[in-house]
Amino acid sequence: MSIVRRLWQRILKPTYFVGRDMEGNKYFEYPNTNNGRSKRTVKYRKNEDMWAYVASGKRLPVQWSAWLTHTRPDPPGIEELQTDLARQQRVKLNAAILEARYEAERANRERLEAPSHHSAVETQSRNVSRDERLEPPESDQRPKTQTRDPWAEALSGSDEPRSWIPLTRKR
């Protein structure tokens, strides 16, 4: 491109530097000559960085992404970016604290639920049969209701549909 052509393009289409993010990426805005929506672009710190962002290895700050897509009218300031970075670090720290707390609770629960050697010796010392241990106490015994087996009915009967009437529940 010739020097004259570059100068002519700069006169016709001026580019305005808007700001930069914490990683050194620069953001520009090209105003539209027809009073339409302006074009907003990002110039990455290094050309190789563009591929890291495109391949989703890195992400632009949310504030700048919103500005690029015309979701927010004004570009973010460096203070706003620093505040958001501090918030993200607090969230990561709180998540690590919660994760450690949950891990400690899980280990404590597993330790309490695991059968100890002492309780195993006590059950062996008693001469209680397995069936007696599985029997519920007399106060918990309820009259057993007869359940129907729908698979047995389906295999033995015909495939004709039957009407269904819900039973009333006694309280």
C-alpha cells in the first residue's frame, strides 16, 4: 500500500483508540460516516495471541466483550477491570475454602459411617442370629398389604385394555 493511499484512508476513516485491557490488548472504534453503528475492533498484544483467543484458550474481559458487541455504550475503565479481577480472585478463594470444607465434612462422615473394629467384635460376641437382627421391633410391625404384580398379570392375561378407576385413600 502506498503512503498516499494510507493517508487518504486515515482522513476518510479515522480510527479512535478507546482503551486497553489488563493483558495489553488495544481496542479501537471506527465511526460510521452514514450515522450508523460504529465498527469496534480489538488489536491483540501479539499477533500469535489472536489464535489463543479464537481457539478459546483465552477470553477477553467480559466488559470489553460487551462493548465490542455494542451491548454497553461506553468502554470500561481500568478501575472497573481491576475491581472485577479482584472479585474473580475472591470468588476463586471462596470456592477453594468451600471445597476444602466439603472435603473435610465428607471425610468426617465416611470416618463416622465406617464400621469400627470395636463394634464388629461386639456383634460377633453376641449370639444373635442374622434373621433376628433383621426383624423390625414389634412396635414397627405393620400389617403387610398384598401387592399385585403387573408383569405377572400382563403375561398371563390378554392384551385387552381395561378401565382404570383410582382407589380412594383412607386416612
